[in-house]
Amino acid sequence: MSPVNYLYLAALLFTIGATGVVIRKNAIVVFMSVELMLNACNLSLVAFSRMHGNLDGQILAFFTMVVAAAEVVVGLAIIVSLFRARHSASVDDASLMKL
């Protein structure tokens, strides 16, 4: 399979994730869409790395996965606190949590 096919797949996944962020109101779905966009970027990094024959893109994708894992922990904690305070996971209710 050609690396260009992986880039097409990454573009499709990024588009689906961006559409989910823009359209959906549920915080968990928006969070999953952001993760989908990060995975699409990782896929394109690995595809470009393979096209050029070096490991730089794969190493950068690994560090991006580490940051994404930390983001999952913080993001889920915020979503849980939002749900406990408002009994809803709607993104519109997040603005009500300001001090």
C-alpha cells in the first residue's frame, strides 16, 4: 500500500473529527473527536516519515501519544466535574462553571 493512501485516510479521519467538534454538543463526543483528530495527525506523521525513510515522524508521533494520554486524564476529570455540577455533559453548560 502506498503512503499516499494513508495520507488520504488521515485527511478523512481529521475531517470527521473536525466535523464532530463543530457539530456536536456533548462534551464526551467533542473530546473523542479531538482524539480522532490527534490520531489522524499521528497517522500523517508516520506516513510522511515512511515516505522520507527516516524515523523522525514516528518519534514525534510517539511524543504526541504521550501528550494525548495526559490530555485524556485532564479532559475526563473536567468532564466528570462538569457532569457532577450540572448533571449534564453539554458543552453549553461548561460556560456556567466560571467563578
